[in-house]
Amino acid sequence: MITLPIDKIKPGMATCQGVYDLKKGLILNRGARLTRQTIKRLRERQIEKLAVYMQTSRDLVLPQNVIEETMRLAAAG
């Protein structure tokens, strides 16, 4: 998790907690994927910061040769 200013938020990031307005009304659920339109609406609602998930290894796509080499090294012990 990392908290970023709204200007650093990019489409595709996901919220790691619910986002609430000043009246404590829920704007976005935890885990919501952000789009350009959503980020624009958050700015309009004067949301200044947002806690988002950092990219993890689960989000990465590895080339096949890296996967094969990793498996070979694991089998070699």
C-alpha cells in the first residue's frame, strides 16, 4: 500500500481502502480499479490523496524463457 497525491494516481491502480467524501459517504469501495473518469471525479470532489495497492509480482507477465530458466534452477536444487 502507498498513499499518493491525486496527481500521481494512474488509471489501472486499485484502492486499498474505501474512499469517502467529507460527509462520510462512500465514493469507492476497497479494491476499486481506477479509470481516467474516476480520477477526474475524485479531483472534482476535492480528494487530494489516495491509498492504492503497489504493483506486485502477481501483476507482472514474465517471458517464457525466464519461466523456463526459473523452473530449471529450482529443479537443480
